[in-house]
Amino acid sequence: MRSKTSLEESECYQKFLKPRGLHYGAGAFLFRNSRMACHLGTLRPKKTGPLSALEMERIRTVVPHLQRVFAVIDERDSLIAERDVLKGLFDSGGAGAVLLDQLGGILAINSPARRAMERNSALEERAGRLCAAKPAEDQKLQEAIRKALDPWLRDAAGEGVLVTQTGKDGEDGPVPLRLVIVPAHGGAKLSPSVSSTAAIVLILDPDAAARIDVGALRRFFSLSRAEAEVAAKIASGLSIAECAEALHLSQHTIRSHVKKLFLKTGTNQQSALVSMLLRAQPPPMSNE
């Protein structure tokens, strides 16, 4: 703390405080980072005397609360910036995705999912919820969503559901949509906030799934042949049980391969894994 003599001899005092009759004061930094600094200060004329003990105590009382306010504001700004970045990644993902809250309501739908729903009437948004057009398929879809939301029933591998649109003669349309419903937190304890994402519905493009290049997956992620085959099935929207049946392996073996895929792709959820695998695919060859 400066002595009285050194204060009165300082350039700040001589050029700013003294011409304005200011002498006594107190202050504290409320917030400081690499971009900005916020300071709270109070100054008074010399003739009024120094701040009393009561006044200093009031400053000491209010400063921590103001520091917390600035910290919360900075954290909010950081979260908003992070949200904008993640929203861009979410919207540009290879797979269609619908985020659901803890009550099963729709929080967000990315662009690939919107396009898939516009092309195919098998799936629709109804009263803020994701529904299949056909009652029997909708029952299966809602049951899969319920399992993904239930902490006692959810399976990080997800549930697979097929939904079909009805053709002109009452028959199923030619290309069904394959949905994979997975818990968003991989079994971790959910936030008490209802607005947090609790489950993800992946809407897989049948044409993209049919073009899965196993060789490209092996080269891109340094996968073994067995891991690449499992990855291709996962990227096509198959569940653990369906992968096991298609590859004639046990579900335990498939789960072991999936854990290795998480490590090699830097993901920890099946929804992120599917999106990563689809985005790693080479673009289709042009006929021109």
C-alpha cells in the first residue's frame, strides 16, 4: 500500500486526483482475463477524510458478490460461444439427429434429419414429439425412446427401429427409414435440468448406409478388418444384436469391438460414432 508521501508524489495523483480534489479511495478488481479487466473503485476529497471501517467493510462484503456476477457472465458467454460451435458441428453431421429432453420432447433437429423427414412421410414432429406415421411403428419408436430415457433400462448401444411410409395402394414405401435411439449420456447421471439433452434419435440415410466403404474406414481410423466390419454395420444403423446376427458373432464380441471403435475414433457415444463414421466416407463417384 502506498504511503501518503509517495501517493502525493505519484504521476496519477498529480495529474488526475489532485486537480479534482480527490485523495482517499479504495478499490478491487472484479474480473480480469486475457481480454479485459473490470475494477471497482471509490474516491473522495481529502477534506472529507479517509473511508471509515464500516465503509471498508461494506466494500469487502459486496466485492465477492460482484466478482461472482462477472464470473457467471463470462462463463455464460463462453457457453454461448461453445454452443454456437457445437450447433454448427451438429448441423453438419453425416447422420440426421434429433435431440430429446428428459421427457421425450424435441430440443433440436439438425438439417440432415429435417431433409429426411421432408422426403419421407414415415416420420413427423407431432406436438413437440417425434412420432412415426404408422401406429404400430410409433409404438415401437416410443418404447425405444422410453428405454433410452429410463436410467434402469437404457443401453448405450441403442435401440433400432424401422419406420415406413405408406404408398399409394396402402403398401409400404420402397425405402424405410432406420432409426437408432441412444441415451445421450452413455449411462452417466443426468443433469436435473429438464432442458438438457437426454436421448438422441439418429435418422440414417438408407442410400448413405448402402455405400459404406469398409476399406476407407480401415485406412482412416487404422481399424482391423473385424473392427471395420462392425463399424460398417454400426454406421448402417444396426444395433448390437443385429450386428452380432449379421456377422455371426456374440454380442459380447461386438461390444468389445465397439469399445475399441470409441477409442480409435475419439468418441464415447454411439450417436457420435455413427456421425464420425459416415463423415469419414469418401464422396460418391460422379457418372459424368
